[in-house]
Amino acid sequence: MPLIGVAIAVVVAVVVLIVLFKMVWRVAEPNEALIISGLGARSKPIDGVDSLGFKIITGKGTSVLPGFQVARRLRLDSRAANLEVNCVTQQGIPVKVRGVVIYKVGDDFVSIANAARRFLEQQGSMDGAIHELFTGHLRSIIGGLTVEDLILNRERLTGETRSSAADEMNKLGLVVDSLQIQEIDDETGYITNLGRPHAARVAASARIAEAERDQEATQREQETMRENAAVIRDTEIKKAEYEGQVQQAAQQARQEVILKETRNAELEAERTEKRLESEIRKPADARAYEQVKLAEAERDQRFALAQAAAKEVQLKAEREAEATRLLGEAEADATRKRGLAEAEAIKARAEALAQNQEAVIAQQLAEQWPQIVEAGARVFGNVDNMVVLNGADGVEDLLAKALTLGGTGLGLARSLLSNVSGQNGQQNGHVPAPALDRTTPVEAPREG
């Protein structure tokens, strides 16, 4: 509980301090000045001028003791006062001038002090004071000027007005930001009449200028028309030239087309001729040439074959003649030798037969065995196909049977015996064997 009470007391004290601080502390805004008066509210002299018992604060804060000191705010922002003055010019012409003055309290402490002494509690009356101040100065200044000066040189009017009111403005602590004369009127129409001669001169100059411009425009139009006519003429001439060139180009193009078509036709004819030549004439010539060459080749071949055949026949005849000659000579020599040999053999066989007839016959058979085999082989001369079984034994059996078929072997043996005995008186010892019938079947013995 004691801690809570202490905390509450601290909070209350802080709140009280904040409230007291807000009551005591005052802050000057950027567009205002604080004027503090009362106990101890004296500042040091500023620019040699005493503060006269109050303090000026700008742009910062300061403490104000409640009940002992008072803080008031003086606005430093701009203000505007409208001016409307009825006065008479140097020429005695009444005019009415309207304008506006933009002013404010000066930023220096002297101006703030002067403005605070005069307008601190009556800041709303500043516009009236400024209006009266500048109205008086405008009347006095316009009274020394002519209407022409007012119209043609307004800068002079505003400059003299600001210069003449500068001292009063400094005493009031105010400065002029801008002074503008907006309008100058007169009831007599002087300003209007003042501008009429000039307006007339301007109108005349305008009409003259307009007429001159019209004349120049007319001349320019005529020149333009002539130029246009010349351009049209040139254009027509160029157009005619272009049309002629176009026609000439078209005619030339047609001629070129005709020439091109003619050339194409010639080329087509040449292509057709070449195609016919390549597809018909050349193949026909090639076939004719081929036929001629084939006929010539066939003729040369037949001639060569005939020559070869004739040569072969001639060579064959020569070979046959030579063979016949050699064969005749060989046969004659063989016959002679055979006769001699047979004579000696007969003699020997006779002698041997006298001694051993069976041995002589066996020897004779052995010597004549080729003839015997040849005679046996004639049996198979007319046989187309023959199947021999049982290998070599089958061949031997077949030959043995062949020799015995038709009495061939016996007839040969008898011939040999007859030759040995010399009963028939034959010298060559050959006995023709009987021929076998072509249809006689011959079959080799089979095994098993």
C-alpha cells in the first residue's frame, strides 16, 4: 500500500508539473512574435533602442510567469489593403484610381516594437491606416502629374508613392511588399478621347496597310495565277512528253515482246528440231548404223567362220592324209613283221605242239587274249545301260559268260588249234566272232 501511494503521488506530481509547464511556457510561431510585458520582462537595448519595458521573442519559446507577466502575439504575415482614390490631375481632370498595397510588419525588432506599440491590440485596424496613408500620398502625387503620365508611366506613380510613404511606414513598423495601380478612370472621357487620334491614326494605318496588303495580295495572286498557269503549261507539256515517252516505251515494249515471242518461237522450233533429231533422227541413224555394223560384223563373222572352216577342212585333210600315209606305212611294216613273226611262231608252235600240245594252246591263248577280250566285248557293243553288281568279281563273271556266249571262246580256240596244226593254212590267226543280237540281255551275276 505505501508503494502504491508513492506511485500515485509521483504521477500526480508529474501531471501537475506538465500542467504548470504548459501554463508557463510559450512558443512563438514562424509568422508571429511574442510581446511579453510585466515583472522582469525587460530586454537589453536592441540597435541602440530601449525595449521600453517589454520583451520580444521570435522563432523560439520562453517562460511566462502567470499573474506576473502577460504574453501577446503580433502577426508577422502579409496583409492586403485595397486602394480607391478620387483625385484631380495637374490638368484639372478628375480621375479615379484603383490599386492594392501588400504590406506586413517588419522582421527586425525595431519594426516589431513600433508595430506592437501601435497595433498590438488593434491589428485589425492596420488596413484602414494603410488605406488612409496611401490615399493621401496618391492624391498629392497625382495632383502633380498629367493624365498622360498616369497612363504612360505607372511605374513613376508607384515609385513616388512608395518613396513618399516610406517614413510613415517605418514609424508604424510596416514594410511594403508590393504596390500596384490596377485601373485609372475619368468621368469626362478624356482618356477615351486621348486615344482617339492615335486610334484614328492606327485605323488609317491599318486601312492603308490593309489596302497595301490587299494590293500585294492581288499582285501575289496574279503572280501566283501566272505561275500556276506556267506550271500548268509546263505540266501539260511534260505530260504530253511523258505520254509520248510512255507510248514510245509501250510501242518499244510491244516490239520487244514481238521480238521476244519470235525469238521464243525460233527457240521452240530449234528445240523441237533438236528434240526430233535427238529422239527420232539420231536413234534412227543409230539403229541404221547398228544394223549396218551388225550386218558387217555378221558378214565378217561368217567370212571368218568360212575361212576357219576351210582352213580346218584343209588341215583335217592334210592330217588325215598324213595319218593315212603313216597308218599305211605302219600297217605294211606291221604286216611284214607279223608275217615274219607268225612264220617263226608257226614253226615254233609246230615244234612245240609236237612235243606238248596243251602248253602250246595255252601260250597261244595268252598271246591272243586281247583279241579274245575284244571279241567278247563286242557282245556289249549294242547295250545302252548295264548295271554290274558284286564289284570286280561280278565283272570277271560277266566277261567269262560273255566269252562263252555264242561259242565265241570255243570258236577262237578251235581257230587257234587249227592254226597250230596248219590244216587251214591261215597266216594271220584271226577268226571272226559271231555278232551278238542287240536285243540279247546281258546281266552280271549278283551276289547271294
